[in-house]
Amino acid sequence: MKHFTSVDDIQDLNELIALAKNIKQAPFANKKIGENKILGLLFFNPSLRTRLSTQKAALNLGMDAIVMNLNTEGWALEFEDGVVMDGNKAEHIKEAAQVVSQYCDIIAVRSFPTLTDKEKDEEEQVISAFKKYASVPVISLEGATEHPLQTVADALTIEEYKTVKRPKVVLTWAPHPKALPHAVPNSFIKVMKKADVDFVITHPEGYELNPEFTKGVTIIHNQDEAFADADFIYAKNWSNYMDYGQITCKDPSWTVTADKMKLTNDAKFMHCLPVRRNMIVTDEVLDSEASIVIAEANNRTYAAQAILTKILDHGE
Amino acid sequence: MKHFTSVDDIQDLNELIALAKNIKQAPFANKKIGENKILGLLFFNPSLRTRLSTQKAALNLGMDAIVMNLNTEGWALEFEDGVVMDGNKAEHIKEAAQVVSQYCDIIAVRSFPTLTDKEKDEEEQVISAFKKYASVPVISLEGATEHPLQTVADALTIEEYKTVKRPKVVLTWAPHPKALPHAVPNSFIKVMKKADVDFVITHPEGYELNPEFTKGVTIIHNQDEAFADADFIYAKNWSNYMDYGQITCKDPSWTVTADKMKLTNDAKFMHCLPVRRNMIVTDEVLDSEASIVIAEANNRTYAAQAILTKILDHGE
Amino acid sequence: MKHFTSVDDIQDLNELIALAKNIKQAPFANKKIGENKILGLLFFNPSLRTRLSTQKAALNLGMDAIVMNLNTEGWALEFEDGVVMDGNKAEHIKEAAQVVSQYCDIIAVRSFPTLTDKEKDEEEQVISAFKKYASVPVISLEGATEHPLQTVADALTIEEYKTVKRPKVVLTWAPHPKALPHAVPNSFIKVMKKADVDFVITHPEGYELNPEFTKGVTIIHNQDEAFADADFIYAKNWSNYMDYGQITCKDPSWTVTADKMKLTNDAKFMHCLPVRRNMIVTDEVLDSEASIVIAEANNRTYAAQAILTKILDHGE
């Protein structure tokens, strides 16, 4: 594996999940592989799980991790080509990406979408520029359109908790007070298409995601109907994609409640976190045995460690 | 030791101080104990000594330390139960504490008091929530009402510098331009009650601390009288406790001066730092041989290392 | 070497460059030297290259590196003596420097000039205070008047890329939208005076640097004339020194262009970065084979590692 910025960079999902499971059994077994290597974690946005779990994954492999909040600790970056840099941007991404490549063996970057400039977001301006100019592998810590590290953890979690060979997995939209990105649902959809699951998406009409991602997936606008016989409920808010970045629905009837969970086949409840309690999901569900959100967060470490292992083991 | 968030968590002060003294003699002697373990340091407030000394203590024990400024680098946290999270708080402490517990073997937290909401402060809302929801040990890096790591360093320093078996220790209030917390004096009082010292508190009338802490301690409102024959002067400002969080006195006659120090038995001068020069204490005193504030700061490392050792050695 | 805050701290430039070249050949060969030692990196200003390369240098030597953004993560520092500290400054540099010395084996500090108070800047108020009060070695990560770590990397880069025994090196001013410090040109001039090069400075009239630095150096106000037969073009903006900290020229004819480079002896283009594209230098030059700015940035690691090695090997 060279870069890891999209679910598309996974060649064999089953093999990757198997690797992550093995790592989870013996997380310190491979500490030589990262010796004298540095993972640079560059954040343009807040992070808790990704920041901690990816550092832990690097340490587990014997790497050193250096974290930078680029906006506040470094220089404002210019991403446009050919510009006369006479404004507020002190450094061009061309130099920044090449320079960081001199100091770090792998560069990991978090850069959320603007949610105002659809074209720029879909180009993955920041992550793409790092891939273009860096001379070392680049990992996405959540880009504008995908969050593939989260998704590997999700797939590992479903693999661990499934009780039938081919579980029914439902991705459900839920209300939220702020406009959120599409990265998590996009990557989740991509990975569910590769997995041996019966996959359904449910959301209010008008909340269709980018059809490039959802093509071929069953979409049901009646949440109750979608929940029937589900083995996993994966809740997530996203802002409107067609009316880009807007909030056009806050319907509280889409909140995942205990009554809704009764429609399922004793489904497990999943969410990438952070989660808004009593908006996305009620306390009752989140505090019940059905919720596996903490185990899911724990798997972030092993997902990241599997990806780092594959990159360090290049050739694969 | 499980958690360490209060002086009350110390079972045997003498044994702890003896451990810290041993560690100071050979700080790298126990580097296996922390191998493959991560200390997470979570800051809601500024820090210099605590931040550096606790990281150093972890490194000395072979641990890795990961630092996060939660306010700026993570998500705003909700601490109330049952809330519909439709405001600015993105994550509930229930998830945050459990999640951090997946990545860190010990969680250390700094969270200052509001100084406006006495009830919330006395509940130690933040530290208590971490203790309640985390699945790993929690250390206070200064909470709303106690700063026990500072106090262990103070006790170690007094042990090292005392020239009589039972020294007289005076905690004196001193003026300050800003409203300061009660955590340092509270913890210092608790530890002095356990130590073999003659302990006196002096402060202006009306500046009584929480009587739960001062119960049984001699309080003198005449600073000169209190200083007579003292072996240690421990200066500290705190804001008014009864008129909660207010500054009702800035009387410069309470500043510790060279003349005041002459009333003592060649006392050593102590302060937790940072210290406001010529407010709390004059340059003359702070720059004199009597001042042991730097040695006291140095002992922060060994205090933290003793606490980490006891937590890693659980069973004790 | 005790401190390293100026090019003047280099006793033997050739020997230092030879050491850096050796380190570059085998960067992990000396990992025992830093064992159980901590480098504290204290930033008052943004940094990318310095922050990452100095951390990497420390890790390569087996040290641990602890980074603090003092302005936002610590306490506001007072630098004046004898002050009654009743304002916004919570801690005096006297305590801060001594305290950090308890936790770190070497202290590295970045503190840019005010560009408004020439006297304070020329006193190197912050770096000088750390040197005065710290009990451990102090390294400049760029002070008000010098950036010696950059300059060691520059000298190493010239040594690596020169094709004649005594190359011609031209330091040229170039336009910039913001008022920039003099630290990089000052240190570069100092080191070029020690190196076996034919050294020329070119800048618009009125943009003279501090004559203490430029004394004895050829200064030419005609950039084309200066570029003739040059082997290295080192571009850098600085604000006006005489009209202190002001921008009195933005003349775009001083931008380094491909046509200008044709006047040289196939010169290499150097810059400390970050660089404003199409202000300092055109895309065409920066993206050409002549540009060695990335190699120059890479050498920051080995320059820092050579300095850390000399400090850890004290006696030298």
C-alpha cells in the first residue's frame, strides 16, 4: 500500500480485517517495523479519537509520532497554483508537503470540507495536494469526502459482533444542530459494498448522498421499514448534499430510540463519535447493552495499526 | 492506588515520600514498569510545571506521554446528564472518558474551578466525571478544589529541607491581582495535617478557606505573630471563599518581605509557582538563599513519578 | 559547546559541517548519547521546519522532545526586573527558565523580534534571559537577530552543492508583503564570512542591514551586476533596518526570475522557507532544477543534530 486516503486504497478488505484482528491480539508484536521512523500527524481540524488512536498505533509499532496543529502552530498554506503570494498565506503546499516529507516517513492529514465549495471539497484539495507533492506515503485522518480509517474500524467491529454470516447493516441519517460532512457515510458505504452484508441506507427524502457512492445500494425513506430485522444500526448525521452543506431537516422522529431498536433483530448500535445525545440517539439506547460505540472507538487503534503496517511493509 | 485526585488517596504519606526520595536517587531505575503504556495528559487550562514534570515522570518510567489541549484541539464537552445536545457541546463526557480510556493506560486531567459556581466547583465536576466514566486510573493535574501532585512535591521538599524533627510550617495568604483557586492551599492543608509538623495558617480576616479543610488547624490573623519561629513560610494567594471567587483584599502589608522573614527561625520560603514578584513576595526574598521554590518545582517530577509508580504497581 | 544562540558560538565551521555530513550518512549511529535526556522546545511563534527538524534531530540521538507553545499553553512571562507583577504577566522569566531547566536537559527557544522596539530586539531579550537564568544549555530556534540553526544547514548545503572550490554566493533582498525579521540574513552573513566563498549582498538602496553584520562585505545595489557569475543565489526579504521594521520598498523588479538566473553561472537557488511564490521568486525558478530549497530544508535535521551532539558531548 502506498497512500491510504480512500477505501479504494484497500485491495483486499478481508485480508486487512484479518490483519487488524491479529494486531489486536498482540499489539506490540511488531515494534521493530517502525524503529527510527516518524509519523507526522497534521491537523487542520479538531480530533480526539483519530489523534489519540493513530498516535497509539504508531507507538505500538515502535514509531515516533509528531503532532502539529497546522493552522495555529505552522504557517497558513496556499493551495492555488500560479498565485502571486502577496496575501495572508505564507507558504505554498508544494513546499510544505515536500518539506514535511524530509522529516516524516509517513504524513497523516486531517482536513474537513468547506461545505460551501462543493467542487473544492470533491477534489479533496488538501489531501490531494499532499499526495501530489509529498515524497512519502500520505494517510487521511478524515478528508473532505472520506474517512477511511474510521471505516476500517467499523468493518472490524461488525466482523467481531456479527452473529450471522451475512448481517443486515442499516446506515441511518439522524438529526443534528450543525452542518456535518459526508466523509463518514461515504466511506462507510464504500466499505459495506465490499463486505458480505445486506446493506440498506435510510434517510429523509432530499437527503440523498452523492450518487457516485450510493449507486447500487438500497435506499429506503421509511426508517421503521429499514430497521426491520437489522443486525447493526449505524447512525450518522450529514448535511444536505444536493442543497450543498445546508441543513434542510432536523426532524426529531429520525432520532434512534429504544422503540426503534425494537424493530430490529436485537441490533447493535454504532456511531463514529462524537455523538450528540438525544439528537442522534437517545440516552436509553446509547447506555444500553446494544451500544458498541466504545468497542468501535477502541478498534480505531487496530485499524490504524493495520494501515501503518501495510504502508511500512511496502511491497504489499 | 487506583485514582489520585486528592490527598485523601494517599494511604501512607511517609511511605510515599520515602518512595519519591528513592526515585530521585535513581530516576531511571524502573523503566520497564511503563513499557508499552501511555499516559494521556488532558489540559483544560494552562500549565508549565505540571505539564513538563508529569511528562518527564512518565518518560523516566518508560511510558509514552500524549498531551492534548482539550478546549482547542478536541471537542467541547457536555457534562450534564439527560441533555438534548443541540448546542455547542459536541461530545458527552460519558463517551469522551470511556474513549480516552481505550487509548491511554492512565488519564491525567487539569481542570480549574469556575470560581463563580461554588457548587459545581466543589463537586469537582470534570475530574469526578472522568473518574466515574473512565475505565483506567485518573490523576488530577489540579482540579477545582485540590492540587495533590503539587502537595506531594511540597511534602517531599519540607522533608528534605527541615533541620528539626518537627518544623513549624506557616501557610500565609498574600495579595494578587487576579482571583485564584483554592486548590493549592486546600491540598497543602490536608497534607500538613498528616505530616509531623507544627502547622499554622495566617490570612486576613474574611479570607477563611473552606472549614472542611481547615478544621482543627490554628488560624492567626496577625501575620507577624504567625511567622514567629517558623521554619517554612509557604505563601499563596487565594480568592475569597465565603464571598466566593471575589477579591476583597489586596493589602500589600501581606506581601512576604525580608523584614517579615527576619521574624522567622531562618525559614525557607516556598511557593508552588508561578509567583507574582513584589505582590506575593519581594525580589529580595525570592532571590535569597532562603527561597527553595526551584528545588520545590524540581520535586514535582519525583512526586509525579512516585504516584505513577504506585498506580502502575496496582495491588498497592 | 555550551549554548548555541549565534553563529559566534561555532568555534570551527569546517569541523561542524564535517560532523553534520557524517551524521547525515548515519543519522542513528549515536542513539546512546541522548538516552534519558529531554529536549524542551519552547515556541513563542509559528514554526514548521524548525519544529519538525529539531524534534527529529533529538529523536535520532535517542533524546525525548517535549514541545510547548508558551503563549497559549503556559503562562504569560514577565522579562523586566524589579517590576510589581500586578498586570497580565503571571510568571517571571527568572523562575520560568530555572524551572524548565529542572525538567529539560537542553532548552530550545523561538522568539521573533518585535520589529517595533529595536533596542529590545538587539538585546535578544527572550533568548538572553533564558541564557542568563537557565541552568542548562540554550539553543536558539530563531531569535530576534539570528537564526543560527538555519545557517548551519545553509552552509552544509553550499558545501554539498558547490562545484568550484570557492563559489560565489549572493544574498539578495526580494520583495514581500509583510515586515520580516533580519535574523536569517544576519546569521547567513556571519557564516558566509567564515566560509571559503566569494560573498556579495545585493539590496535596494536604503535597505542596509545592521553594519555590525555587513562590515567588510561587498554590497551592490544593482541586482543584475551582483548576479553575474554567481554559483548560489540566496534570496530573502527583510524589513527596513534603518527605518526599523518598516516596509519602504516592494519593487517587483527585485523578484528572482528565470531571466535573472541566466545572468549567473548556472547558480543554485536557495531560500530558508517559507517562501512567497511570485514575490520572492517566480514559480519557474522554484520549480526548476536550479532550486535546492528542499535539500536545504532537509539539512535542517543534520544541522540541528550536529549542534545537539556538540552540546551533549560537552567538553568540546
